[in-house]
Amino acid sequence: MVKQAGRSDAKLTEIGARPIPEFDGVHEVWPRGERLTAVRRAAEAYKKRFTTQGQVRAIKSVDIAAAPYPVKYAFHDAVSVPALPLISMINRMIVVQYDDWNGTPRTLVFEPTVPDGSAEAPFYRNLRTLIDRIPGGHLVEKLVLSYYNEPGDVLAQLGLEPGDIDFCTFDHLHVQDPRMILGSSEVIAGETGPRRALFGDAKMLVHSRELATLQSLHPMQWAWYVDGGLGGVAPEKFVTFDGDIELGQGIALLWTPGHTDGNHSLVVNTPDGVWVSSENGISLDNWQPELSRIPGVWKYHEKFGREICPNANTLEDSLDQYDSMIKEKTLADPCKADPRWLQILPSSELAPRKRQWPVVPTYAHGGIEYGEIEADLR
């Protein structure tokens, strides 16, 4: 079992990061209506400071794979299209370069999903079995599953070496196998020897509650995590934190619990303003249901008077997830191309495929890119 490091100011200083005081205590405010108000006000206050602290050096996203996902989960049961039980979500890897608070240039990889590892999560194993039993199941699989790039190949495309990466992180660890990223001293089933780390000596930044979840799964969480995904992983490969932290100029990891206890969101400041990325939703329709043309999503907003429509495969705490999505909406700036929409890039985004109509994103950014990713920053 991996021992949690916990958060200390000394540990954060060591990686050039620091805590964000604006959010201290907001997730303990009671009653819940007042907590939502506290979260919103804290996000407004932090945004004013965050935007004055500089921008990231560069950021670029690259598509990894399109994976199947049940429509009923994607929009909290708001959408019902019997002929379309599954849609595709595009997993994207984002590379960010920034200067930490010690003045050290850093390279972070966000969402480096390894499809072979994700396939071992019970949810996807069970889904694969179900598809195999359907007449013409192989055709269904072709419609919803696509592979574009492996994380290691993305580095090569960007002119980077594994040793150029300082940190990697996922917004949460659903269907992720840390062994695939950090390496393992044990032999993974189906392999012939210990797995090497994908990004050299890079550390994985993970919220302490998320790592603890993977160490001790509840039955209601079991299907979404890769059991045994920590086997043989050296404890020092993890850097854990609590609450909200800013890694450096123009980049923060905000604690956004609800989807999972340890969910966190990537927030970056760019020449076009602030962007947010997480899997609390799979399209902008989740955060802005009042603008959605996906059948059922606008009605969900109107009927319940809710500002958001959550991605709801797991509802560890639906009220927390609601508050977290408001936190994200408050931080994100309007899109330059169409100011009606916010600069929120789902870490797994609903694919804009015509064959999924009418469950296609009303608006999609399709990725993010600012500046030039550089090799050997130091």
C-alpha cells in the first residue's frame, strides 16, 4: 500500500507550489445553500488574484482515444435516446509548460491516459463483454471506439523526451492504472517483465483523498477503478496534496469534489484568459444547459432550476459536484470565438460525430493550444 505524503507547506515549496487560501473552509460551510454561495464567492475572489499572476508558457492538447460511454450517465438521466445507448468521449492529453513559484521552468502532463490500462477497469471489462454478446457487436465497437495516439508518441510529436516531464496528473483516477504511467516493480498480467516509467522520474500529483480511494475501494466505487493499479509502484512517485494548490504562474489545481472525493480541475491562464478542464461534464452542455440543443438537457435545467447538468456515472456527492461545477464556471472566461460559451475543456469530451445525433455537443472547443512547447526547458 502506498503511504500518503499529506500536504505540508514544505512539501509544496519543494515542488514550487503553494496553497490557495481563498478556498480555506468553504467546503465545510453549513447549510448547503450557504456553502454554494461561499464556493462561488471564493472562486470570484481567487480569480481576481489568479489572473494577475501571469500566464503559462505554453499549452497544447492532443487526442488519445475515443471511448464508449452510456448516454444515461453523461447528462444525469436527462437524455433518453433508446436507439443510442452509447456515445463516444474523446480522451485528450494536455501538455503544459510554466514557471513554478521557485522560478523553475516545469512541464506537466495532464490526462496521459493509456488505453490498455483503462480497459482493465471493471466497468470497461463488463461493457466489452456486453458488446461482444450483441449481434454485430464488433460493428458497435467500431462506431464508439477509436485510437489516435499513445501518450509516449505524443511526447515525440512535440519534440519532448520522457526526462523532460516533471509532473503528471489526472483530474481523478477513474479507469486509470498508475502502473502504466509510473512504472511497477511487479510484472503486470500479460507482460513479460516489470514496466518502465512512461515519463522517467516524473512525479504524479494526486489529491490525497483520490489516492486513498484507490488504496481502499468501496463497493460503490469498485467498477470505476483499476484494482491493483498501485501494485509495485514506488511511494515516492506520488506527490499528494489536500485542498486547492497553485503550481506556478498561470496554473492551478482546484479541488472539485463530488464526482469523486479527490477530483481536481486544471485551471490555466492564457493570452485568451482563463481555461478550466475536468470531467465533471463531458461537454459544455453540462456546464451551460440553458444553451444546450441536446434533447432533454435544457428541460433538465428548466424543470429543476439547476445551473448545471452533471456527468453522473458516480454520484459520490451530487451536491458537492454541483458546487464544484459552479466553482469551475466562475473561474472560466468567455470564449473569444463565441462569448456565449465558457472556456471549459472537458478532459473527456463528447465526440462531435454525426452518427451520434442528436447527442452531439452544441458547441465544442476541440482542443487547446497556446505558445510553443519546448524541449529541455532547464
